[in-house]
Amino acid sequence: MAPEGKLLARLEVRLLGGFEVRHGDQPVEGFESQKVRALLAYLMLHRETPQSRDRLAGLLWPDKDDDTARRNLRQAVYNLRTSLPHGDTASPPILSTHQTVQFNSASDHWLDVQAFEDAIRRGMSASGGLDPHHLAGASELYRGDFLAGFFVRDSPAFEHWLLYEQERLREMAIHALRRLVDYYLTSGAYRRGIRYARRLLEIDPLFEEAHRKLMRLYALSGRRNSALAQYRDCRTLLQTELGVEPLEETTALYQAILAEEWPARSIPDEGTPAGPVIPFVGRHKAYARLRRSWWAARKGTLRVTLVEGEAGIGKSRLIEAFLRDVASQAEVVVLSGRCYEDASWAGCGPIAEALRGFAREEPHRTHQALAHMPAGLVAEVGRVVPEVYALCPDLPPPGLMPGNEARKRQSEAIARLLRALACPVDEDPPVDSLILFLDDLQWGDRPTLELLDFLVHRLNDVPLWVVAAYRPDALDPEHPLVPIQRRLSRDPRVDCVALDRLSASDIHQIAAEVVGDEQAGMLAHFLDRESAGLPLAIAELIHLLSDEGVLVTHESTKWTVAGSLPAFATPTSDSLHTLILRRVSQLPTSARRLLTLAAVIGPQFDLDLLEQAAGEHRAVVDAAAETWVERRLVRPLRHFRSVGVWPASHELPKDVQQQQVLEFAHDKIRVAIYSDLNPRRRQVIHRQVATALESRHRGETDQVCEALAHHYATAGIWDKALVYLQQAGDKARQALANESAFCWYNRALEALDHLEQMATSEETKADLLKKRFQILASRAEIYETPGMPETREDDLQRLQAIARELGDQDDLSMILDRLTRSKT
């Protein structure tokens, strides 16, 4: 299990590469001598077996008489007991009797040697299989020799044991790395193989086989000069250290690479993505329309572009491809936000999400924009962008006013902030234009869409381009976007761009770009037949062919079809679902398991939460994340992008481990993985996620109460769910998101129904009735919002009945007063 010191303080001991003991974030000090440290290391490696006091005394003090040695041991044990912190007195780290001493394996601790051995065991199954991610985790844990640089005077038996353990663990690391390098060499993941071959040589620089494998990996990845240089380094090292020449096999490989006789084919350098790059085709007319709208916005007047089409048609890809182009030409600021089908991921809407991302990544620019706004309006922005309070710590809370007036004031505040960002004062270099990208607008709620409608009319003279994507097939006639879209379509500042499926000629162009003209017809026929022209299906099919080794790299930048093309059922939404699951099934076991957990977390997930919820070592999580990104299953998440920081769709981050937050490349990928879960297993994982999330935000759950409510409710933990559902409702009401608040309160009432069915005591039933009163009272406060259900009087009637049942005269009087005012 991974160390969680940064979350729950526990004893963390690292013996690989040296000696280090920490408790949470603090180093543990106070060890009186090197022999006390040696005693701790010995006990931890024999933690399952009590150790005889006589044996320990003889091991560490062989030159002393028996009484002195036992007295020294008693003092060392006392020093360990007092130096090692432990929160649970029932499970102290050190257990001792008159005859034995033992490290308590049940105590709250983490030991790198144990984690290393567990990763090796999990990486190599009994059937001879291999899980590269666990082996990669073991490699990261092996920081150096066991107790490297550690010396204990006058203790030859301990030194003998130390040398034995160093050799044993070093051999385990070498064996794991050899298997790992072989795996990546065979699978064609040469870039990763290079990384672990280098690591193998760090541990054993004279291991000639590793030098040869690194030469092969360099040559196969197109780095011929590096392969030749590796041979020269190997030869120099062997001559200097051993006085010998390389083996004939090594020299023969060098000669073959030098003469360009090996390898027969190669792949591009390691900066190139792992799979084929899907060319962008069939969208030139739509692309030109985006450009016209953006150019018009640059001249100083607001423009809106609505891109519509079915799921998987490529709306987001079109917009992002254009924005990458824009960011390379001009000094633009791009804010991006997304609507979600599930309210538990929605927060305060996509516009607030975009502004929050900007405030986190560009606090200076945000502060400059806020500085030119009245404090009252800044406070209104703070309702939905809490980062504002960190930038303006002296900001007063927003003022109290009737609901409709408060919403108008909040909308005005957001409009003023966007105006300040688009037209900054004394900005160097000046901002060319502000772009607001809103994705999946079909999931937008009424407040989000009404705010967008307000901004379009309020910011007419601002160089702002709003570009939004939505699915018309997901809109019913009562959806609030329908009248807004109808009204905007008649506005000359608005352009509506509809995307269709790709034609046969478009698909042939994709095939030709991927495999060249010779095989283009065969691949195009396959893609056309299996995808029915849906761009997402085409991309997933090509990635699947690469994953399964049917598409392999060629000597040029093209790929080649090296196997038979599979046959699927007639293209349907179900076949896309099956296709995605087939791709996921190609992942190593640990990467597949972690991706399932990520799908439960939601469309976006951060690696810290994933690590804790999985109870997995971070190196394994990072290795899995790197695989997902390479295979285009997930991608790094950014809510704010400006010139120079918008990556190409095929680019991989230089260091996935630094990408704390990822999102699924398409929500259909997440949905396919999630829906494939057994319902019972799904509940268990939701509970894991909720527990980890609650632990991370203990005492500060306001920012994650929606997610906690969702996970606990889905897990069926109704008492916990009720707390966070009510908190989410209160938070939404405070932010003036009354429709969201109404939904959260409704779900809280459903949680109460479950709890009341399980209640047995009268006291519990009375407590639940009080909670029902609180939630109904909160819900009754928000009925004046347009579009809300007209059931306020029914709620007041129910509140009156509950107040009478509870015998609370004050509440009864208050409800009767509100009921009277409601009727008049």
C-alpha cells in the first residue's frame, strides 16, 4: 500500500538507498546510535517473527559479555519505543517480552522494502505473465542498495546479514528490470524500454547484456548515434574497470548498426507519440467559419459560434484544433469550461469553472482585472469563484438582496470581469482577444444558459468570442437551450455550424495519411464499413489496430498494416461501446483496474486521489497514467490556456507525473468503462472514492461536497450522503444556483426516505423528522426562481404538519406566517 503520510500521519521507513524514517512530513530523530538504527532495520525485515533477545544482543554486541550486551539491547529497545511515534497505543511499533523483541506488523507503518517486494510479486504472476506497471513501481522504489553507506562497528554477523540482504534485493531489482526491458523491447514501446535499460545500468554498470539491449532500443527508435555512443561507453567502462574488451556479440551488434544493417526498420524518435496521429480532415468549411467569427471578434465586437452535432462527431476536436492555430498567431486568452450530465460534477457551471481555472493559473492577471471593479461586484464574483477571496483577503461578503436582483447583480459582476479580462488596462503585451469555449452545452442548466444569454447581449462592444458545442439530439422541446438557440440563430453576430459524418473520400484521406497510398484503399474500406463515418469511431478503430499490433511503424513517418483487419458487427452505438472496451482490455491489469477506478471518480480525476483510493504506490499510478495518455484514453486537463501553452492533440506531456489532473479523452470512453462494471462492484468503488476524498478534505469539504454526496449516495451510505447532499444544496443556494439547489435538496429527501425505512428507535425517527423539516424549509426558500416547480405551498403545508408533530411552536408560527404570505 502507498505511503499516506501527507494525508494520515503514519510511520514511513525507507531502507533502500540509505536509512530514513519519517512520521507524516516530519523526520523522526532521536536514535542514540547506529546500532539502534541497525536494530530497527533488522526488526522490520523480520517483522513477522519475534526475535530472541539473546540473538539480537549477540548480533549487535558480540564483543561484550552477556549481561552488558543484554543491557545495551534493553537501552536500544527503550530508545526505539520512545523515538518512534504512534497514535494508536493499542498498536505500538515495538512489541517486547522478557524473551523476545518484534516490530509490530499491525502498526500503522509503511516500509519501502515491503512495498518493493510486493510490487515485484504482483508484477510477475505465477503463470509467467508480467504486469509492467508494478515492475515499474518496484524500479522507482529501488533508490539504491539496501542500507547503502550504512556501517556498524564491531558487528561482523550484522555486516554479513547486511551484505546478504543487499545482494538479494539488488538481484530482485535487476531481474525485474531485465523483464521490464524485454517486455518493452518486444512490445515495441522502445521509448520506455530506454528508460528502464538506463535504470538497469545505474544499478549494474558492468552488465554487458544491458548495454546491448540499450543499443538495440536506441537503434529501433531511430537514434543510431546514441546506439553507437552506448557501445563506446560500454567498451571504455569494461576496459577501465575489468581490463577486457566487449563480447563478440556486443561488437557484432555495433558493427551492424554502424553499417546500417540493423535494424531492418525503425520507428521515429521518442518525442513522437506511441500510436498513429489521426489527421484532421473534412472540416475545412467549418474551420473557415470559425476563423471568420474570430476575426470579427478581434475587431472589437462580440461574436458567438454554436457548433452542433451528434456525440463523437468531432465538435470539440474542431474547436480545439482551431484554438491551437489561433494561439500560435496572436496573444489570446482562452477560457474553457464544460457542462456535465450529472450535477455532482457540475459545480457552479462552465463559466464559473473557466474563471476559476484562470484565477488559479493566472492570479496576477485576475487580480489586475478585479482591481478595476467595485468591491461589491468583486464579492458577487466570489460567490462562484472562491479563489477571489485569496486574491482579495479584505473583501466583504456579498450583500443581501431579493433573489432575482441578486442573480442580476451576479450576472453583471461576471460580465464586468470578462470585460476587464478582454480589455485590460496597461497590459503588456496587450490581449488580442478573449475566447470563451463552452463544451457540452446540452447539459447546461437554466442559470448557466440564462447567464450566457445575458453576456451575449451585455458585452456587445467587447472583443470576446464565445464558441460553444452542443448535441441537438440530446435536447427535448422543454430544454432551456432550445428557445435561446432559436433566438440566437436570428442574431447576426451568431453563426451556427452543423457537423456531419465524414464522407468516404474523407476517410480515404485519413487512411492515406496513416499508411500511405498503397494500403489506403484496404484501410479506408475497413474504417468506412466499421465506423459509418463517425470520427470518434474512426479514431478508436485506428488506435485499436495500433494497440493490437495490426498497425505497425514503418521506416518513414507512415504506418503499415501488418496483419488481418478484424471484423465487427454493423456499426451502432453499442459497437462503439464494444470497441472502446476492447481497447481497454489491451491494457495491463493494473492500468485497467486503475482506469476503472478513474471512471468512477468522474470525467476528471486527479492522480493524488486515484493513488489514495486505489491504495496503490504512486509509481504504479504514474506509469498507468502515462500509458493512458499515450493510448489517447485520457489527456491532461486545462481550464485556462493562452498563447504558447495549448498542446497539439497528438502531443504527449513531457512528464505525465506532473499532470495532476486528467480527463477522459471522450466521455463515451468513461461511460463505456463505468457501465461495464458490476453494480455491486460499482458501489464498492464509489465507497472507496468517497472515503479517500473525505480523508483528503477532512474539515474542508465545501469544495467537494457535491462529489462526496454523489459517491456516498451511489454507494448506498445514506447517512453520509445526507450530510453532503444538504451541504451541496446550501452551497448552490448561496451561489444563487437555485435549480441546482432544488435538485440537491430533492436528493437529500430521497436519502431521508432510505434512512427512515432503516430507523428502528423513536429517537432516530424524531431526529430524521427534524432533518426533513430543515431541508424542506431550505427548499421552500428558492421557489421564486423562474421555471421552478410550483409546489411551494405544498412544502409549507408539510412543514406545518412536521412542526405540529414535533411540538415546536416557534417553527409553527414561522411556517404559518410564510403560508399566509404565500397565499396572498
